[in-house]
Amino acid sequence: MPQPPEHVDEDLRRLDWYGEVLHGATFTRCRFVDCDLTEAETRGVVFDGCTFSGVRFNVSRHVGTAFLRCRLRDCRFFDAELDDCKLTGSEFVGTTLRPLTVRGGDWSYVTMRAADLSGLDLSGLRLAEADLSGADLARAALRGADLTNARLDGATLTDADLRGASLEGVALAEMRFDRTRLEVDQAVLVALAHGVLVG
């Protein structure tokens, strides 16, 4: 069988991959500029150390795909799907991430400062060591998510659901809680972090 294609240090500009299907390809340190991946599908694709600028991922679907240590600037994921994908160590700047369908995956060490993630269902997602400082997580579902050592200072959590989420190592005193749904043990930790005497 032919091996999946490997691309290294390529400069890819204004590619029209509308509706394309990519299986098992690997892109290492490639640069994607103003490319169109609208309605594209990737399965088991690895983007390692790549940069994306002005790339349109609208209505695209990604299954078991990895964006490792990538930088995405001014990209659009409008109505895209991420199914069991890895975004480990990637940075998102000025990128549209909603509406977005997320089904599991590992977003550890991701940087999404001030990102608009409002209303997204991120339940069960691994977000350990993620930098979500200043992010809008209003009405977001983070049930059972792994937020160990994540940065959430200044994040908006109005009406968010954090029940069952791991908050170990999180600076709870720097988070904004407003009608945020918590389990009893989580609520006690938040109260203690804000100087409330419990019991």
C-alpha cells in the first residue's frame, strides 16, 4: 500500500481544498496562508509545528486529527467539528471558534487567551495546563473536563457548567463565578479560595 504523504517545511498559500478529504497525511513545520478548507475532512492527519494564517475551516470535520504545537492566527472554524482531536500545545489568536462541535480530545497546554468559547460543549475534554485567561466561557459546558493547572484568571464563567471538572491547581480566587454550576465539594473549594469560612 502507498504510504500517506509527508510534507515538511512547505509554504502553502491560497490552496483551494474546499470539500477535500485528507487521510493520514503529515505536515511538519508547514505554513498555510489564506487557504480554503471549507467543508474539508481530515482523518488521522498530523499538523506538527505548523502555522495557519487566515485559513478557513468553516463546516469542516476533523476526526482523530492532531494540531501539535501549531499557531493559528485569524482563522475561522465556523460550524466545524473536532472529533477526538489533539490540539496539544497549540496557540489560537484572533480565531473564530464558535459555533463548534467538540467530541472529546486532548487540548492540553493549548493557549486560547481571551477566546470566545461561549456556549460550547467542552464536556470531558482534557484541558490540563491550558491558558484560558480572559476567555469567554459563558454558558459553556465543562462537565467532567480536566482543567488541572489550567489558567482561568479573568475568564467569564457566567452560567457555565463545571460539575465534575478537575480544578486541581487552578487559581480559584482569580476566577469570576456568576451562576456557575458546581458540585458541593467544588463550591467549598471556591468558597475557601475567596476567604469564606466553611463549617
